[in-house]
Amino acid sequence: MLPIENQVEKIQQLLNQILQTETQYFCVNIRIKPTNNIKVFIDGDNGITIEKCVQFNRKLYKLIEEAALYTEGDFSLEISSPGVDEPLKMQRQYNKNIGRNIEVIFTDATKKEGKLLQVAEADIIIEFTEGKGKKAITQQLVIPFNNIKTTTVQVKF
């Protein structure tokens, strides 16, 4: 059996074969538990449906079996979108969430919440308001990606 890192790499290669023709979708993360439970998180530029996850699951499951990565089908495979509680990992995810409220945790552990306005190659721009009532001031902040520890979309009800 391959080490976990090599398993992830091999599954990524198999998944890339599937995603070559489905360019609006992209892999966000792959996790493998010691019980050979494979979790693949896929997102799309316009989101991803459950039906699409099922299609990808069937195709990838078949490729994993054909590659004989696990003896006698000794694995399970789950494909889903990263939930709203999962941090953004890729620039494509940032682009998809322009206009939404996000919370950025910086590498120094400080936080800033605001509306994601723009995404560039090396940074993002958020808009936030400080103060209350007539003293409220709306400002924009440029945040380089290398200063970001995590970014999560803030869902308001």
C-alpha cells in the first residue's frame, strides 16, 4: 500500500483525467483517513450540484478500482462540495465569492470581516465599515494572500 501522500497524489491524477473535460469544476482538497475513506472536495465556478458529485463519484470510483490502489475494493469514496464552513483554499473560490461577506484570519491571528470586492493574482480587496451611525466610515483594505492564514465565507441569516 502506498503512503497516504502518494495515495492522494495518485487520486488527484485520476481526478484530473475526469476534470479535463469538465473545466468549470476543480478539486479543492482530498483527504484519506487510515480506514481508506477517501473524501474529495470539488467546487465549480458556478457551484456544483449533487447530481454532478454523484457522476464524479462513479467515474472516480471506477478509475480507482482499475488502478488497483486498494486491495479488493477496500476503500470508500465520498465526493462533495466544500461546505460553507470550509475555508477558501484557491483563487477560483475567492473569485466565486466576490460580493459576499468573508472573515479573514491573518497569519498574526488577527481578524477582519468585510465584503470581498476584488481578487487579484497576489491579493484581495475587502470593504468594511468601522464605527456606528453617523460616525461610520466605510474603508477598503488590500490583503496580500501571503498574509492570510484562512478565509471563510460568512453566512448571515
